[in-house]
Amino acid sequence: MVRAGRALLEALLDLAKIDAELDELNQRRREQKRKLAAAQQQLNQAKARLEDAKKQKKEKAKRAYHIEHQMKQVEAELRQVRERLLNAKTNEEFRLLKEEEQKLEEKISRMEDEALGVLDEEEKMDADVERFEDAVGEAEAHLKTCNAETEKELEKIERDEAFVAEKRRQVAEMVPPHVLERYERVRKKVGGSPLAEVDPVQQVCRGCQMQVTLQDIVEIRRGDKLVFCRYCSRILYIPEEQLSAEGD
């Protein structure tokens, strides 16, 4: 009976190791998907920056056109004022027209300055567009590389997973259905291995760090049945090498 109980525990320990392998493979799969998602996000962000730069460049071009159009109107007004200056009949009329001429000249000067500022901004936008186009190209190349690497890695993970899953099936067949059901239930509950080593000196379950009874330790050493932690429900065990040392 001791041998049968110990054999069952060993099978469960093997099963827990296999499940840890499967968990690791799942983790690798998630990491590959996160890596691919990050590369896609990087491309999306680069495209968004490029589109924003193009939009700003378009707005600057519209602003430049608007300033140019306004400037032509003011220049036309200035020409009219200067024509009227040539035909001024009184000093007062001449003085008023000169004031208007000066105001229009100042307005044109301000518009020229603004136009130059917009031109500088357009040149900056051109540089930004070129820079973001390069960034998009780099992000696309990076995503392509990530796609190839991820596809290759996922294929390997699937092969490894199939091998480990078959190994798990073989080991699980050695475990009675009701024990396997409880194993799965505890595994889901604790989010990890359903087995926990016991410190026989401190009388502590190393899964939840709670006390176990002396009777629990005696039954674990006897090995004729499974012993469960009354707090975390894990299957308790003392490593085989430690049991052998105690026997010596």
C-alpha cells in the first residue's frame, strides 16, 4: 500500500512538472504575441505621427495661401492709395492718404513676416514628414521581422506543446479519475502547482506557509494515502531524498 501511495504521489509530482512545462510554453506564446503586438503598436504610432505631420503641413500651406491672398488685396489697396496721392488736391487730403499709405505698408510688412514664419514652419513640417516616413518604413520592416520570428517560434511552441501534452496524457492515465479531478480543481484554485512540499521540522506547508499537524507529517511519511493541506488544499509531500535520509 505504501508503494502504491508513493507511486501515485510520484505520478502527481510528474504531472505537476509537466503542467509547469505547459505553463512555460503558454508564457512563451503570450510573450511572442506581446512582442508582435508591440511591433504593430509601434507601426501604428509611427503612422499616426506621419498623418499628423501631413495634416499640419497641409494646414500651414492653407495658411500661407490665405496670407498671400490677403497680401494681394492689401497691395491692391496700396496701389489705389498711391494713385490717389498723385491727384490729391489739398494738404489735408494728402496727409490723410499718406497716413493710410503708411498703415497699409506696415500691414504688408507684418504679413510678409508672418508669411516667412509660415514658410519656416512648412520647411520644418517637410523635415518632420520625411523623418516620420523613415520611421514608418523602419517600423514596417521591424513588424515584418517580428512576424517571421513569431511565426517560427509559435510553430516550435506548438510542436513542443504537442509532445508535452502527449507525455501529460500518459502520466494522467496513471492517476485515478477522482484524484485527477481534485488535482485539477486545486490547480485552478491556487493558480499553480497543486502540490506543496512540507517542512517536517517547522511543520509548515511551503505552498501557503501555514502550519500542518504532526499527524499530517506522519501520514505523509507513511505514504499510504494522499494528504491535503487544510488551508490551501494542496497535496502535501516530503521529497523522496529527504525520506530516504530519514530512513538511513
